[in-house]
Amino acid sequence: MGKEIERKFLVNGDKYRENSSKTYYKQGYLSVDKERTVRIRIAGNRGFITIKGKTTGCSRQEYEYEIPVTEAEKILDNLCLKPIIEKYRYRYIDADNIIWEIDEFMGENAGLTVAEIELPTEDSLFTKPDWIGQEVTDDARFYNSNLIRNPFKRWKNNK
Amino acid sequence: MGKEIERKFLVNGDKYRENSSKTYYKQGYLSVDKERTVRIRIAGNRGFITIKGKTTGCSRQEYEYEIPVTEAEKILDNLCLKPIIEKYRYRYIDADNIIWEIDEFMGENAGLTVAEIELPTEDSLFTKPDWIGQEVTDDARFYNSNLIRNPFKRWKNNK
């Protein structure tokens, strides 16, 4: 419900793994139209459907609903665009109590790791942990919906 | 959840209005890709998101979840493809206890009325009420998702 403000960064090393929790994610898309993406996600043992509007600056309309995980599994297998994205998400809470989510991709996107923070306003201040690299918030190649159409392994000069 | 088997017919006259209940529907689509349509619907004062797969014969995979009606309203206004479909749905129970749903379209589809029944199997028997006309189950023009791209008012020779 409402709006999310997210910033996304590349990651150096794997120091974020210390003191963070790890969850397996599997997700696919019913629409990758940038005006109205529809995502099916399994996070651990829970299922979700998420609708997002077009990104404007760092803001985006988002609506998320929990659905039965067994049905999420069927929709991913039978109806979502292929390939399905699989990743481990690490949840890291920094000294300022800000939550970083670090995604280590697998399969067609293996080798890619990105970190995201969600902020209350577009100009919120925060401190970057030393393993945070280049910002890629505005680089559409890193949208999960685009990592289906053009997975990381196919990029030239990736990194 | 699961599969639905539906048959769709044109309608002669408005005799179905006697002894039937009437509900206002407003619906739009986040995806009209026939492999994976995603519909947002307001039915009376309730909101729903519905995912449907490709039609195979009369069968189709379908998953439906209730969502807050205020959010359904926002998603319809801000994110769904335009135009939004508006219609009155009449619910008519025939002598055999079979439920017919009759949709009277408004706006860009005014003038179109269709009736649908949902059946347990593809070869289930049923009796047609005398106001039931030509079957249009296999005519893709009558899919609600196609009534957005090509509304009834634009059809040549429409009835």
C-alpha cells in the first residue's frame, strides 16, 4: 500500500553476511510493463503478489498482498514469464538501525549482488557501510523485471 | 484457485431481469496478455485481484484474491489499462439451480449484453432459458480483456 522510496547499490565483498539473516526468494512476473509490473514472490515459506507502478525519481506506487504459498508456486510454474528469478536475500541492520537488503542472485543472474535500502523520503540521509559500492538506483538493467528479459550472465563487461 | 469452465452466450431481450439480483462491477487489467491476464475488479463494495491463464477449450486456470476495495479503486484509477470496464451483473438462478450471470455493459461497450454459466465439466448438460441466444464462448472479441482494446461500440455490424 502507498509509496516506497528505494535506493540500490552494487556490493563489494560479502562482509554483509556477518550478523545478517538469510532467506530464499523465488519470484516471477505476470507483467513486466514498467507502468504496471505484477510480481509473484515466494519469500521463505510465504507467498505474495505485488503490483508496482512506474518509478518516478526514487518513488513508486506499490500494493502487496499475501497469497497461499502453494498457489504462488503454481502461478510461478505455470503462468509467469520465464526465467524465474532465484536469489538469497540477506537482511542487515546497520548501526543507525537502517535495514539493508542484499540480494545474491542465482541461475541466469549468478554473479550479481545488489543492496537496497528503503527510506521515508527521497532526501533522507544515511551512512553507507564500507561494503557498499556504486549506486545503480536509476539503472533500469538492475530492475528484477529486466533481469528476466536480459539476465546478468548475458551482459557484456558486466561489473 | 483451480480451473473454471465457462460458456458464454448473447442475450435476447431483458427477461432475465425478473427475479435476479443486480450488482455494479468496475474492472480493469494490469495484463491483457492471453497467457496471463491480471484483472482488478470492484464488485459491489468488495475488491478482487484475479489471475487467469490461457483458455484451453472451455477451461482456464484461475486464481482470485480479495483485496481492500479502497486499494482496488486506486489501482483501477492509477495503474490499470484504460478504458475501465463498467457493467451491471445480474445473477439469475434457473429451474435446474444453475446460476447464470448476465452482464449489461456501459460506456464504450454499451449495447452489449452477454450471459455466462460456470459448469463442473466441459460436457456438462444444461437447459438454455428462452432469452439465451447465440453461443460466443470461443469468440475472443467478447473476452472482457479484449473489450478494452476493441470496445463494442467500435465493432462494425454489431448486432
